[in-house]
Amino acid sequence: MKIIVVGCGSIGQRHLKNLRLLGVIVLVAVDLDQKRLKNLKKEIPNLKTYTNLDDALKQESPIDAGFVCTPTSLHIPVATKLAKAKLNLFIEKPLSHNLKGVDNLQKIVKKNKLITMMGMNYRFHPGLKLIKKMIDGNKIGKVYSIVGFGGHYLPGWHPNTDYRKEYTAKKKLGGGVLLTSMHGLDYLRWLAGEPKWFWGHMDKVSNLEIDTDDMAFAFFETDRGIKVFMYTDFLQRAPQHRLDVVGEKGNIKWDFFENKVNIYDSAKKNWISHKYKFEVNDMYVEEFQHFLDCLRKKTKTKIDINDGLMTLNLAFSIKKSSKNGS
């Protein structure tokens, strides 16, 4: 199997290393930064590198799949070029920063019968998978509400880089906390169902040197009657990421940093902790294993680009609600 990774920043580099770990022998990397590619070749034996995507596609054809790991604003143009070349697609979140070209990409994907997957690795997190199983298995009865709360301090996100130069800090590149926090919107949809109505707010409230939002929250009700609240920001010096679920027969609490899910049993009137072993890279490896299995079996992935579009539309609806105050 041959896979091309377009965009070799931190996430692209992680993907290349994990693909090699999973046994993908022929890997091709495309990035404008020649120094970055040179360093990658030292770490990944026999890696083929290019600074031009057209050259890579021409010289390395046939290729089984393409990974889109560029800044958000380039996701659709790059994915469209790969799809026209009949490559199956793995696209990092979010799908895009607007809807331009999305319909065309969907048409090309359908015409060429391509397998697609969005990079939503939190669906492969052991804690969230356990919560999903408990909710779907009616372990706490009817679910009334889910609250997601998280945030981190943007300058400390990638300590070895200048946050002001990253795509997350630039509106034109698809930055901002809401689009960067698409994982939360995605797994809340996955856990609670599709939103029926929503209200949201986003703003730039700090002195961070960015030209986009640094704080956002949303409230919505899903088609399963579950009330959902999500808060996220670029402001918290102490990173946080947690989830609270309220049900008729009990509660569920999860904190990303604790490696356990706490369940309150109302009948026994006590909390039960379900602990698990977890390394951040584990969910990326499981995510890629799923994608590679789907490529080999020629089956649909759990999270295709249509699913990615639904999450993106939710983000745009929150932006519209914030702008209109409705």
C-alpha cells in the first residue's frame, strides 16, 4: 500500500510515523518546507519527499490514499486534487473553513467511488467509547443533558513554535477556537444525536495576538431530546477537558487527564470508577487501523466526509447564531 501525506506539520508528522508503525511501507510526504522534509527523511527510512503535490502525484502514481494535513483553508483544494487523481481520502478536522468547493468534492468522491474518513480521533478514545456504550446501552436510563467543558492556553499548545504564526491564530487559514475544537462538536453529536435547534456565542476576549475567536460556547437540543452545552477557549493556563452526563438513573463524569470514567449508581448510591490505560497516540493508531482496514475491505468508514460536513455545518450555525444573537 502506498500513501501520500500532504502537509507535514506536527499532525502530518505524527500520521507518517503511525502509518509506518502500522506497516505502510511506501510513504510519500509533501510539504513546502524543505528543511522539515529533510529532517523527516532522517526519522523515517525510505520516505519519498516532494515540495510540489503535482510532481508527487505524477511520479508516484498509483497511490492508494491521501492524507490532507494542511492548514484548514487548504483542505478542500488539496482533497479535490487528490480525489480527481482517484485517491481515497483521510482529511484532518475540520473539513474546511467554509463551504466553497465542498459540493464539488462530494460529487468527485461519489463518481470515483472513493473511501473517505475525517480525522476525528476522539471517537477512538477509550473513555468516550465507554461513555458511548453506556449511553446506547441505557445504563443510566434516559439521558437528560451532556455538558462538555475544555480549553487550553494557545501559546503553550505547541511550545516550540510561535503561536502567532500557526494557522489556529489566523482567520484566513481557518483558525479560531471553534473550528480548532471540532473534536468536541463531533463527539457530542456522536454521543447525543443531531441538533434540532441551537444557540451559540463566540468572541475574541483576550490580548492574544490572533485575529479570530478565542472563546466559544453553544447550547443545543438533539433529536433524542438531550440538552447539550459546550464551552471551549484558548485562554486556560491549566488545560481542561471534561464531560458530565446526567441521566434518570445516574450520572457519568469523565476527565481527559484522569484516565477513568466515573459512574454514579443511584440504586447503590455510590460512584464506580472504570479505569483504563491510555496514551494519546493510541487513539490515532486505532483511528488509522480502522481507515486501513476499510481500504483493504473496500468498506465505508465510521466517519466519512458527509459526517464531517454535518459537524462543520453545526459550527457555522453557531457562528451565525453568535453574529445574529438568535
